Amino acid sequence: MSLLAAILIISGLFFFTGGSIGILRFPDFYSRLHPAGKLDTMGLLMTMTGMALYTVQEFTLAAIFTSLKILLIIVFVFITSPTATHAILDAGVRAGLSPWTAPGKGERE
Amino acid sequence: MESFFLYGAIYLSLIMILSLYRAVFGPTVLDRMIGVNAIGSKTTALLVLIGLIYQRVEMFVDIALAYACLNFIAVLAASRYFQKRKGLYDEHH
């Protein structure tokens, strides 16, 4: 069980790394939102389920409640992260940020 | 297993520096918000990791939950605020 938790946490950290590098490398504000959303949801899901599994090993009532609370955090973040990303996007669109077009394909519009 | 959590926590805080770069140097204010949002979600994971290191998971899970709520509300408030202000996108755009 703890090996499974370790594997989950490591894959969660992998998603965190991928998301962070994605936020840095992507060319435009709009495209950066994609890894930001992925990092929030996927990274947290993996890491938190890994930790919830590790906590639930003791099978005491308190441990079960704690891992339930960890799952609550996951559900909460899954609901709020898209809303937050949408709020940022809405602010960007209203401010008139035009989406990035690849240098080559820009002229054809 | 303890040291595994410790190394994971250290690794996670190192990744935060990556998104800190976006939060500091982001061209537009909204890029900075993405960076702060990313750091915020990493902190929630880091909090529960620290709870596991200190064997006080109950306390740190509550803190992480509160932090997730705060992070969400902060992003909403900031994006609502920046909608109205003029200096949002970079001037030379």
C-alpha cells in the first residue's frame, strides 16, 4: 500500500513539474492557461490520493476521516480550479489580449 | 517513508521557484496571476506533505483546505479587479 502511495506521489510531482515547465515555455498568455489548469487538477489529484492512501493505512477512525478530508480537498480544487482559470481568462479577453498566432501562419488571416 | 516525504517536499518547493519566475517576470499582469495560482496549488500539496512529515496530518489537512479556499478567492478577486483597470495588457501590444 505505501509503495502505491509513493508511486502516486511521484507521478503527482511529475505532473507538477510538467505543468510548471509548461507555464514557462508556452508562448502566449492563453496557451499558458492550459498547463496551469492541468498542473492544478492532475498534480493535486495524484499527490493527494497518494497521501490519502498512505494515511488510510492505519484503519483507525481518525485516519479514515483524515483521508476523507484529503479527498474533500481534491473535490474542492477540482470544482474551483476551472472557475479560477475561467475568471483569469475572462479578465484577459475583456482586456483585449489577442490570442497568439504562429509566426508562419499569421499572415493568412 | 519519512525521508521520501521530506525529499518530495523539498522537490516541490524547488518547482515553486520555476513558477515564481513566471509570477515575477510575466509580461502581463494575468501571467503573474497564473504564476501565483500555480504556487498556491503547490502550497496546498506541500502543506499536506509537511503534515505527513510531522505525523500531524489532521491539523495540516485543515490548513491545506483553508489555503485552497483562500487561493481560489484571491484569484477571483484579482481577476475581477484587473478587469476594470486599464493597465492590464502590456502597452506595446
